[in-house]
Amino acid sequence: MKTETHSRKYEHENVRDFEVFRKRLLAELKNFQDRVARARQELPIDSDPDDEAGIASRSADREVTMGNLERDLQAIVEIERALHRLDAGQYATCVVCQSRISDARLKAIPWTRTCIQCAGRGNQFAGSPLQLNANLAHS
Ligand SMILES: [Zn+2]
């Protein structure tokens, strides 16, 4: 008698395995932290505030770097929150309407807090506002 063993690794089940997302979040977190560390080294943080010509000539570059830095810092905050939600068993649950966030959306934005419908309503960053370092937010 011939036995056929289908290697079915995954049954379709209701329990969702978020380990793949956790790994991705940790990888992304490290990625963003590295970028922030590099950006901070490039920023002329200790420039003399009285030297207006110097500030002006640097401001274009600085603005680009600052913009990237702010986005990266925001992403780090989001990723850390997502990891906390994972630990708390609240991952993949929309913070606005409490509905389930689809895998497709999580794959696109693993740290998202809202389902696609709520994001579409402009609630992408719903929840408490992000706090950026004041020194970084204003030059
Ligand atoms: Zn929602």
C-alpha cells in the first residue's frame, strides 16, 4: 500500500502566527536605528547659532537629513509600539475600530496600527501624537 505524505506545513487555522512579523519588525528596527545613528553623525549639531551664513549654506542639506531623521525616528517609535502590541497580544488589531488588520496590510506596513479602512479615513497615525525630540524638530 502506497502512502502519500503531503507535507502540509500549515493547516489553515485561526491562530495567527506573528513570529514572521516580529522578526521583520526587529530587522526593520535595527535598520532604522542604524540609519538614525548615521544621520546623527552627519548633522552639524554643534554649529554656532550666530553664524547665519554658515547656517544658511548648511540648511538645505540639513533639512533633507533632518526630514529623513524625523521619518526614521517616527518609524522607530511605531515599530517599538508594534512590538509592545505583539507582546500584549494586541498586534494586528486596529486601534480605531478594533477590527482585524489583514495580513496583506501587515506585510506592507508591519507596524501599522490601523486597518485599511481607518487608514483611508485619515487615521493612519491615530492614537497619541508622536513626540519627536524638540531639538530635532526645530533648528
Ligand atoms: Zn479600523
